[in-house]
Amino acid sequence: MIYLDYNATTPLIPQARRAMIEAFDCLGNPSSVHTHGREARKLLEKAREQVADYFRLPTRNVTFTSGATEANNIIARGFEGNIFVSAVEHDSVLNIRSDATIIPVNNDGLVNLEALEELLNSTQAPVLVCVIAVNNETGVIQPIDDLLHLCNKYKAHLHVDAAQAIGKIELNWSLLSSFTISAHKFGGPKGIGALIINAPLHLNTLIKGGGQERGLRAGTENIIGAMGMGAALTAPQFNWETLLPLQEHLEKSLLNISPDAIIFSKAAQRVSNTTAIALPGVLSEVQLMHFDLNNISVSSGAACSSGKVKVSHVLKAMNVEDDVAKCALRISTGWNTTQDDINEFINAWTSLLEMKHQKDIKRVRYA
Ligand code: PMP
């Protein structure tokens, strides 16, 4: 089996697995004052320190959550004030507030800075601007420093969904008002993430209860997950840039074989592990099935909704025609991806194209 769906989730790295196994034997509840409780607290705080150290931030800024979805919800729902979200946000930001103002993007999926400036100029504080650092569907990298500059100019807060950014790009983490991460996107376990808050945001808390996580996220903490996430950030980091030759080889080959294929955001700066491509005339679900039959796991745009394949709101926002967007495929690579995997994918793409041609020929014959 060939796995080319790292943006959906990544394999667990051994260091994270080991740290989690160690944590399984931890009996106590970190909120208990007795020895067992204190031992559990020690593990949890060790994990918090590992996360904080990775971003060179104080531990008090780190709140553990069940993932990026929850972290984004805490911010977007909890923020009292006006909220602007880019049109290419993950659903966990885009569909949270009915009163959110949408920031348009250009045809490459980059935030329109002039439109944002106009919005900021005409809106009363407090304002929260939410922008995804690396798009999960196209891999496009947003100009976060320019956004920071704009937000500072208008005294707005900037929240960054960095779920797909960790290890792939560096950001001025301490200058962001807040950002979210999700462990399973960088070799950690699923079901754990963090919300990192650097600015005084005055949030309405969503999950009320025992007051854990400084009152921001009640509920007994997931120590095992936190240890796995901490270990994934402490382990020697994979250099995602090494995937660039594979990306270049893949894209060049696919365009050679099928000149009518469209690679989205090709003109913009993208991370080296993501290729979003459409093969007009072949629906995404047909492509997915074909690759699955060839033992290759890929995705059609976002995989986050229960196995449903729908036209991507990201591509729609980029003015991609529905007919083309319906034929989109996402290939996302990672540390176990080899040149052979990419060649296998290219072979399967070639056989898909042959099938398409045969169907087209039949259609012409019977027309
Ligand atoms: N934001 C982005 C950019 C993502 O790619 C994802 C995962 N697809 C999420 C948020 C949600 O993360 P999680 O599944 O950990 O809640």
C-alpha cells in the first residue's frame, strides 16, 4: 500500500509511540493533590514544556485541546467582537460564526490584503482575523507576516490555523495573537492538539466544568495524547524541503502525460508536500476508487467530512469552475514517501487516463 495522504494524517513516529506507552501506566488525575495526582501533573507539564519550547513560548500560553478543530472553535466562538475569516479556512474556522465576514482570496487562494485592509479600516475594534497558514487542500502558504503587519496597524488580533504548517514553514510564533496545532499532522497521535494564546483575548469559554487548563478547556486532560504530541515535537524534525524534488517530478510528469490537467495554486508559494490537481472529465470519486484499487491512498481535497466527497469550498473561493473542482485530487507526501511511490502513482495516473480515453472514444462512436 502506498500512502499519499499526509495532510489527512501522518504516521505515528516511534518517539511519540514510546512516550504514549510510558504514559499509559500513569494512574493519577493531574488535578488530584496526592502523590499519584502529582505524578500525572508532572507528565502533563513535561508535555506542555515540550510544546512551549518548540515554539519558544512560555508554558502558560499552551492549552491542550482534542485537536485543531476544538482549538479553532474555542477562539472563533469564544471571541467577543467582530471576526473576519478567509474564504479558504478549514471548516472548523469557516463555519463557526454566522456573523463572520469572509475575506476574499485570489485565484491562487491567497488572501486579498487590500480587501482585508478595507474591512479593517471600516470596522470597530475588537476584531479577530483568522487565516490558515498552510492550506490543507492546496498547500498554499499565506503571507502571515504581511497579515501581521496589517493587523498591528489596525490593532486587530490575528489567529492562525497552523495545523498544516508545523515543521514545514517557520512563523514568528510569538507575534501571533493565537494559533492552533494538531499532533497527528506531525507524527503525533490523533485526538490531541493545542491552542496557543499569546495575547490577552478575553474569550468566552466553551467547555465549562472543572476549570482545567486555566479555565479555558474543562475536563480531565489527555495525558497520553499530550505526551505523544510533546515527544513528536521534541524528536529530530523531518526536513519537508527534501520532498521538493518528488513534488517537481510528480507535477512535471502529470502535466506531460495530461496537458489539460490543472495544478492549483501553482504560481503561488506552496509547501513541498502538497499537490492539488484536477483531471477534467474524471470525477474525484472515480479517481479515488481507481487509485485505491491500485493500492494508493490519496484524497479529494478535504478529507475531514465523514467520507463525503463534495465540491471544495477552497477551490470555489479560488474561482475554479464546479466542473473542474469536481475532478480535483490531493496528493500529500511525507517522511516515508519514496521516488518509487511517486512513480507508482504516475503509472496509475497513466492507466486512469487510458481508461478515460477509451471511454471518450466510445462516447464519440455512439454519439
Ligand atoms: N485545520 C486544518 C488546516 C486541518 O488540516 C485540519 C485537519 N484536516 C484541522 C484544522 C482539524 O484538525 P483536527 O482533525 O485535529 O481537529
